[in-house]
Amino acid sequence: MIARMSQNALAKEIGSSATLISRYERGLTVPSLLMAMDMAKVLGITLDEFIGIRPLPEEWIENMSEGAVDE
């Protein structure tokens, strides 16, 4: 199952900043391959899923929209 995390929690896990995570989410900058791999690992998904080559399972998407954010 994909981890639901705040920007702060994800940033802490990968040794980055919430500001940088926000920039990635807004499409203002693109993570390096190594950074993308780290984020995918922490989120519990494959790199293919992270970059959108392979879609996430539908039940994961449903759980993401229903659940609370983990910290």
C-alpha cells in the first residue's frame, strides 16, 4: 500500500526539505533519478508508478482519497 505522508514527513525520510517536495508536486522542478528512487521507496511504490508509467492500483487511489495523512 502506498504511504500517505505530508511533505514534511517525506522530506525528513529522504533528507530533503518540504519546500523542495512542494516544488516537485507543483511541477516547478523535476527530481533527479536518485531522488525519485528515494521518494518511491519511502512511499512504497515502484519507480514506474512514481513517474506514471504504470498506474497505481485503483484501491490504492481510493484509499489515498479517503485516509488521513500519516506523519
